[in-house]
Amino acid sequence: MPSAIEFEHISKQYRLGVVSSRTLGADLGRWWQMSVLGKEDPYLKVGETNDRAAAATSDFVWALRDIDFKVEQGEVLGIIGKNGAGKSTLLKLLSKVTGPTTGQIRARGRIASLLEVGTGFHPELTGRENVYMNGAILGMTRREITSKLDEIIQFAGVEKYIDTPTKRYSSGMSVRLGFAVASHLDPEIMVVDEVLAVGDAEFQKKAIGKMREISSQEGRTVLFVSHNMTSIRNLCQSGIVLENGMVSFSGTAEQAVSKYLSINQDENTQKLRDRTDRIGNGRIRVTDIVLKNKDGEVVVDTFAGDPLTIEFHLETRGEVDFSKMIVAVKLIDNYGTTVTMWVSDESKCDFSAIRDGVFSLDIPHLNMRPNTYNLGFQISLGTTGMNDWCDAIGGAAKVSVINNSFFEKGVNLKEDRGYIPLIDAKFRV
Amino acid sequence: MKKQQPEGGWTTVIKPRNSLFAVNFKEIWDYRDLWFLFVKRNIITQYKQTILGPVWFVIQPVMTVIMYMVVFGGIAGIPTDGVPEALFYLAGVCMWQYFADCLGKTANTFVDNAGIFGKVYFPRLIIPLANVTSNLVRFGIQLALYVVVYIYFVLAHGDHVTCAPNLYALLFPALVLLLAGLALGFGIITSSMTTKYRDLQVLFSFIVSLWMYATPIVYPLSQVAGRSLYGMSLKTLMCLNPVTPIIETFKYGTLGAGEFVGWGWLGYSLGFAVVVLLVGVLIFNRVQKSFMDTV
């Protein structure tokens, strides 16, 4: 299968801070260096990798650096990465909204990009007029739009309002109309940026169904950017992970998702050793908490119902009799309520065999509804009374539970149904 | 796909910078439907939710002409080559208004459309082209007003009014094209520069209003004949303004006012328009690639 798109050493540089009145000077300087003195562009040498959190030391930043990969024809590729990793920049380059600083992209076939739903909608125009407008902006001809008009209107479900100016539409209706137009394009290559995260539940389902239909059509290549790991897993065959403007992983969608979930752990546990918001006499201190999946890989998120291992790293001060250690681990919701708790004095664990200050809590099935939980712990010696506490932190780490289909033959769990344990059960008639 | 495919089957190649002269005119033609829709949108939306609608196209020049009659005709007493004042000013106002409208609209292309341009690609030149085209509608309505006023003067005051069209009036379509070309050229040059240096937007708006006074709109060119500035004929200086020969020819052709500026000056305007357009398209083409990073 020939490749549909090839990225060759693509880089994109942006200027940090305000594009100030100095730009004329910088422009003249650049012109002088390049044209008159015949040197290379002085601004291309500087620049640093794109790490949003670290303070900038130079005025320029590489939003993308040396991106180099191929997409096969008919492949559905998911692009994942944290905010600011360069996903949108990559799509912008591909949709020709802005040009790369170096390198080149080659593609076979018409590219349609969907960075936004309903681009070019004018509030004063009617729904019908806007369908034409939006369609033409996305590269359709009037004849193509006319032939698909009924289908588009029907898909959007706005028949009644089609001759009303779109300023009278609810925001959901505009979005539906916009998505309807976009999904009726037929280019060989489609670039989609998280447009699925809009509309009500019914329409989202329709939209995902449509996306799947589009991507399963023969020969259609789709590039899909999303933060929603479930849609990436559902829609894509392969995936790449962007990190600080560089491709840090490339493989199947499944692998890319788990890779992405594991890179996030840096932020999670990095500074536990230095935390000062802890209670206890300090004879035992937890220096690190690591979440691991069933294969022993470090993760930060886990799917509902999957096994999870929570690993604690300790340091001690003076002689400590580990056989007297009692550990309590809690999951706490955003309102501060403890949702579930495991205490070692109930499960009768003897910690005296501890090695290198590491012990783990194995959870065979983390049956929690999808949400982000705070992980709290409390370690004491002898009793669980406050006087015997050695170390306790309420929000020592975060455990994100991701939606998947928990119940047999079920669909994905809804994300907004609270911080509640899941108990397997079946409805019956 | 029977289309010829360059570079081993690749249909799209995205590079850091296109060569300066790689303007894809075929692409613009492929997007002609979008051009048409933008024109339609501009016209429809301009006076949506107004009571008078397109009547405003007429009210505007009428008020302007009345103003000029009071200020320049009445107070300043500037003659109008023996043509009725209303007709003389209306001719100038219609033409100038078209030029200024096109210029103003085109000059803000990037800033006004940053929202769309940031999300989707289409040949950016479509927007200024659509603006120039949709302004033709407004111009047409104002021109109709001009014809109506003209007929009124001939019928009502035919015995002592000296205006009459001559063969040069047939140049009219060419004159409009020239005017549009000049406006488009200047407009896209300005729009390309304002993406980075927003000062130009401020500078530009008052340059346009001053420019009108350097063009024979409120006075006939015959008034400056014979005068000189620093030893140069003022008339020559005025004709160096590429809009002057166009307006003068229009007035001479339709009203018979003053005298024909000569083919030489018209040729100069044509040359000017071609150069400005060429330079404009090249700069615009260069800027459209990266303007999203600077706008």
C-alpha cells in the first residue's frame, strides 16, 4: 500500500511573547544577514524544545521539531499528546493554514481539514445559505453541495429551521449543521481535530457512527486528534504520541494510548518527596507512589475494572519495626469524601519482610466509575491512633479511571455519573 | 484521477516557502464557487435587518453630493466646468466611492478574516476578489442614480445645460476595470503589510481620505491647468496620481466636461495598475503562507 502522506523533517518555530515593535528591526536584521551578507537565517539557529512548563530562555520555540513519519493509504491514525505538545500545529501545517519552518509534507489526494465545525458560518445567513458557504470553504463545489443538501439537512436534524438565519439557532444546532456539512465531504485525506466533543449525547453517538463509517470506507485516510482515549482506541488503527513537539512513540493505537497514559506520570508523583503538607512523626516517610498496570508498566490512568497496582516507596528514620506498620490507602473524590479505603490491619498484612522500602497494594479490579480520584494514605506504627501516625497525605497522587465498557456487552461508561464504585450486575426482564 | 500528477504521484506538496512567483491561478479558478458565494454573502449581509436596505446605497452619495454643493460649490465657489454641480460631484463621488470601498475592504482582508483563515485553507486571494466584485453591485446602483439625475437635468434644463456624452464614454468598462485593479493592488499590498505592522491600518485610513483631495473629485482638472508647484506643472503632478486620468476620462466621456487627458496618461494608469497588481499578488502570495503566525 503506498503512503498517503509523508512528513519529512517537519519543524515549526514560533516566537514567544509579544510580536513587538522590534519586528521591523528583526526583519531588517534578518534580511541583512541573509541577503546582503549571504549568511543563513540567524533566527533559525536559536530556539528550544517546546516544554510549556519550563521557563523560556530564548525568544523562539520549536512547536514541532523534526517530525518524520508516513501514513499509509486507508490508515486511520490517531495523534495524541498533552496540551501544547504540537498536535494542533501539526494539523494546521497539514491543512495549509500556516507553513512549516523547515521540511516538507507530501500527500496524495485532496485534503479536507476539520479544525473547527461550521467555519465561515455567518449569523445573518440562513441555515441553507450557510451550508453552501461552509461547504465551499471546505472545498466543495456548488453542484456537489446541492446534490447532498437533503442528506446534510436530514443528518443535522434541523429541517424546520433551515431557512432561518443561524443566529437564531441554539449553539448545539449550529454545531450539528456544521458537522453535517463536514461529514459529507469526500476527500481522500481527512484531518479531524476533536470535533466529536460537541453536541448532546444523541448527536455524539451519531457523529461517532459517522466517523467510523467515513474511516471504514475504502482508501480513505484519516488523521484524528483527540484527548479522548476511548475514541482513539475505537476509531484508529495506529497512533503516534507527540511530546514537546517531537514524535515520542509511533505504533498501533492501543500501544500509543498506553504509552501516552504512562508519560503523564511524571507530573503525578515527581515531588512527593518534597511535599510538606504531611502529618505524622516522620519515622516513616513515603517518597514516591507509582501506579502500575497488570504488565508492571508505569501508568497514570487505568480503565474501569482493570487491575491496578499501587507501589509505595518508603524511607525511614532510626530503627523501625515493620511488623507493627499499619497502612491505610484511600480514594477520595473531588469533594473530599473518601469513596473507598483499604487498611492493612484488616487484611492482616505483615510488613516485616519489606525489602528496599517498597511495598505494593494490588487491586485485582479497580471497580470505580470513570473519574479522577485523589489517592490518600496514612502510615502508622502500632495503632491507627493519631499519635502513632508516621506519615499521612490526603492527596498524595491522582488516579484517573478512564471510561470503557465495564459491563459485559455494554457500551462505554458515561463520565459524568459521579465518584461511585462499580458493582457488576445485569438487568433482566 | 486523470489529472496529471507531479513528483511521483504526489498531488500536494507543502514546503516552507513557495518560490516568489508560484501563484496558483488555476486553484483560484477551481474555487470560483466560493468566490461567487462570498460575493453573495457580502451583498446579502450588508443591509440585513435594516429598513431601507439597498436604499442606503443611494442616500449616501446623495447626502455627500449635497454636502459638496454647499461646501465646495457654494462656500468655496469652485467652478465645475460649466456642468451642473450635482451631476459633476455625483460623477466623481460614484467613481471614488467604488475605489475607496474596494481599497478599504481589501486592505483589511487578513485582519478581518483571521478567524476563517486560521481554520481552513482556500486561496486567500478569493476574499479580496470577492470584495471587489460585490462592491460592483453597490457601484451599479449608484451609477443608475447618476443616469437618473443626468436624464433629469437634460429633460428639465436641456436648453441651458451644456453637458453631453461623447465617444469616450465607451471606455467606461475599461475605466472600472482599471479602478478595480488599482484598488485591489493597493489593497492587497496594504493587507499583507498590516498583518505584521498594525500601524499601517491607522495610517492607511487617513491616507485614503487625503487621497481623494489629490484626485479631481470636488474640482475639475482644468482648474489646476497652468498652475505649477516647485517649477513642475501641477496638472502633470496630479496626473501622476494613477486615479486622476481614470476619473477625468469618465467625466469627460459622460459629461463632456473639461478635456481628454490623453491616451498617454491613460496608458500610464494602466501600467501603474498592472505593476501594482503584480507586486500585490506576489507579496500577498508570500504572506498568506505564514500570516497566521504574525497576525
